[in-house]
Amino acid sequence: MPAYHSSFNEAPDVRQAGNMAILPIKTRIRGPAPVADPSQADIIDETLDLFRANSLFRNFEIKGPADRTLIVLILYVSDCLAKLGSARTVPTQIEASKSLNTLSVDSFPIPGDANFPLNAHYAMPASRSDSEYLRQYLTQVRQELAARLVERLYADGTGKPSKWWMSFQKRRFMNRSLGT
């Protein structure tokens, strides 16, 4: 059974930095990302929907630039769950939100950096300005993804993260981690 791929691979006129797609997102966070139609699903919704299924796969055939963006976001969700799972006590929703927001703005490697774990599959951005744009885009997407992940983790109203999500904290998509 193959892994699930991004539905945005066929999207027309998508800007790319390196060979990663710069996709529109629904967000209130300032940044360079294009604004998506609020009635349509965006790459963040797709990442959260496909995370648990795709994290069971060790192999992933990249079929387009949106898949590369999806891979980075799935690995980031995995790091978020690992961060919450490593806390001494079960974090409340506010503590989780603060912790993941801090993680999202921390320094992180992008394709082309020496310590980026998937450099073999990603092209380096063409220029320094493309590289800076990609870093700003990924920071904005990571912040929005962290906020939506916290909403899903604490959706049941018990004040504790969902065990169905936290059970994936040790599972590694493609046996990789962003190392954050």
C-alpha cells in the first residue's frame, strides 16, 4: 500500500524555493505565505489529516514539490509530539501552545544547510533571498501548524492531549527527524 501524497502536487502556478512548493495557507500569523481560500483545505490541514497514516511508512515516493513541503511538515509534527511527550508532566493546552510556539520559531535548518537531514532529496534555494524567503515561509507555516496541532490534541475538552495523537510521538516518518 503506498503512502498518501499531497493533493497540491497538481496545483497550477505554485511558487517554488529550491524544489519545495510555497503553498497558500489560512493563517492569522504575519509572514510571506500566500493567503488561501478559507473554505478550502490548505497544506496544514492536509498535513494533520495525513500525518498518522503517513507516519506508518518508511518509504515515500516524492511525486512533486508539494510532497517535499508535506514531508517537512510531517517531520515537524513528529518533533512537536516528541517535545510534548518528553515533558515531565502532562502539559495543559496553554503550556503546550507556548512550548510548540517556541519550538516553531527556534532556529532550524532548511534545504541546503549542512545539517538538514534530507538534503539528498531537496534542492538548495537558488539565491540568498530565496533562502531567506523559504526560512520565513517555513517559520510562518510551523507557527500555524503548531497552533492547529494543539487545537486537535486538546479537542476533547479534558485538558489532556489525545492519546490517539500522542501514541505517534515515538514513531518516525521515513525513520527521520528534523532534529529540533
